[in-house]
Amino acid sequence: MGEVQALEALCVAANSIWGDEDETIVYAQVLGQGKAVIFRFQRSHDSLPESLPSRIVCCYHNLEVPDGAFTFQDRSSMRSALWSAIATVWPDCIKDPAIANPGIVVDILPGETQEIIWRAYQEPLFDQYLALLRDIQPSNLVAEGHFSRILDISEIVLLEALGGRGCSKRVQVQDSGKLSTLVFQGVDFQTYLYLHDNGDELARTMVDVWRRSTRLIANMPRHPNIQSPPRYLVSVRDSMLNIVLIGHLSTYFAVGDLGNAIEAANTSESQIPLKQKAKWFHQMCLAITHTHRVAHTFHMDIKPGNFVIDDQENLILIDWEQSGAPATTLAPEADGTWDVEEQDMNENGSPKLVYTKYTGPERRNMPEGSGRESFSIWNVFPEWQASCPRAVELAEVFALGRTMWMLLSQTANNFDEVEHPNDVQVTWTVKTILHPIGSKSWKIA
């Protein structure tokens, strides 16, 4: 149990720890009793240097201190102290009715004794957060002529944070008289505080990505292997009780994703049946074909983790943010350093794609802080989709092939050092597989 033992004893889950840009604050969020509560540890000029908030801030931000007593020996010790402090005040905090109000943060205050002092306050940044979302209307998130029920955040029971890009949480709601498990996706206040800086560029980008991707899914022609539109929209109310949309609820797939399936098979030292792999290959192709030939758009983030598995063991392509590509499956020509154009160079007049290395001044269409890689600075997908959609389709065919290799070879990890698609070493292991009829055998090489 380690660092979070005290929280787990209270049936509370530690979610995340993050700091502010000015290196004076450390935030932490926990999930318990259906609520997500944010705690703040702040170091100010008049704080006692030995106080818990000050020591946590100094350790987290790696600030120089004149005495070792003003920080922690290591980050593990800091996290243990942070989670233990939250566990100490949790039973009283959760009884405070104000905790359920939007924009409330629990401040852990410096004291002259070892006693943990706290107060719930309305975070001023909550108004800036709402300002980024206030203009979003239901019509921005659902298909034309359709209606989606809006749930207040207070109607949602938060269960756990899920992985992946952006804000994603497993939740429960009353759905047609029964309790249903769904997935919340959007931009909650915790996500805003995590991204907040002086210009709010990353936070604004996250809001735009959520709005655009939600509308994209809502307006795409339906396909059984592609994510369905949101079931509900989610809102909070501002100080004037006006509704502000912050997210949506989508179907939750309890089986997990293809990456989970590969890892589970590897852990049990078993092979996913070839028949099952062939079925999934086919469904991947159907999803990508529909994306480009019917919906006339692109996905950009094709990988095992974005193919979820439903109860009938069918694959469904999710996560349509179109805001980042994984180095593990990205086509090398789409790494942001190449341009492409179609030229009629064949005798029969069929177009030919001509790629040229970009040599001009530095260009950027991705927000600052997206990453140091070339494809995190210049995203070719929206550019090529407008000028040369065939190049985007071919890039995604490469990503599809790389994903198929991961499934066929059951390669799901060892990618920590991959920073560019050329870093991925595609290898094949020779395996003899008995043919189901007779004594013939096949070899995969």
C-alpha cells in the first residue's frame, strides 16, 4: 500500500499531484464517496519554512533550501506526507456541504503545531476556467437536429480516473431507472488547474480539442467499429446559476482495450488465437476505411490502446481528439519535417505523391508545451487533410500496419525510449503453429 496506505484505509483513491507554474503551490486530487476533491498546499513569504505545505512545495518543485528540515529527503517521502495529511482531514472535509460546490478547493494551512489545519475556499481561478467554456452550446457538441440530455456534475458519481490523453473518468449515473457505468470526458476543473499558466494556451487548446472531437464523433456517419456519439452532456453552474458545459458521458467498455488484451496474454504466457487476431485486423481496416472513405476525416492516434473491446469482443476505435500522434505508430513521413503534394506524373494521369524535406524557417501549429519532437511542433495531419488527403490516408495505413504488427507479434511494451517512429525496431519471431487440419504447420516469420 505504501504511500497511499492511509487513504486506502478510508476507501479513498489518490488521483494525482501537480504543481503551478510559479512553483509556489502543489495541488492534489483524491476520489472518494463519489466526489473528486482538490487539495492545495501553498508556500508564501510568511509561511513557516518547517510547515508541511512549505516543505511539500519545496520538495515537489525541487527548490533550494538552506536546511534539510525545510524539505523532504525524497519525493516518495513527500508524497507519503501529502496523502497522509489529506487522509487526516478527509473525514471532516467530506462532511462539509461546501465540498460539493463547483470550484471549491481545500487549503491545507501552515500551523505552528503538528496539527493539520484546513479550510474550504472558492478558488478564484474557477471563474477563469468557466470563461474558457462559457460559449460552448449543446449545438456545438451534438449532431444537427439531435438533442442530448444535460446532467449536472452533482448527478454523477465519480469512481476512478482513467488513463489516456486529457480528462477521462469512470462514473456512474442513474440511466433510465438503473445505475449505469459510463465514461466522463471533457475538461473538468482539475484538468484546468493542471494546465493553467499565465496565457492559458494549453487549457484553451484542451477545450477546443474536446469541443471539436465531440462534434466530430456526433456528426460522423455511424459505424459499428467506431465510437458512438455521447450519451449525455455534463455541466456545472456558475455563481449566477447559469449552465456551463464541461464534458460528456460516453459508453464504458469494461473489457478494456487491445493494449490491455495483449499485455494480459503476454502475462499469462499465452497466444491470442489467430482467428481472433484476424477478426480484429478486419475490424481495424473497416474502421479506418470508414474514417477516410465515408467520413472523409482522419484519426491521427491509431494504436492498440485506442481500440476498445466490447462485450462481443468487437473492436471500436475511440479517442478522436486529432491533437497528437504516438511515435510508436506514426508514419515516418508524417513527423513534421516533410511536405507533400500531388503531381500528375504518370502516363495514365493518375496522381503521384511527391514528398520534399522542409527547409524553411521554423513553423508551429501546435501549442507550446506539446513536446520537443518535430511532430509535436508541426502537425501535418490537418494541413495535409486540406491539401492532400490521400497522404493522410496513407500515413494512417502505415499506423494501421504498425498496430497490426503489435497485435500479431503481441508487442505492447518496451517503447519507453521511442521518441521518433524510426526508433521502433520491427522484428519477427519464427513460431511454428499447427494447422487445425492434418499435420501441416505454418510459420510466422
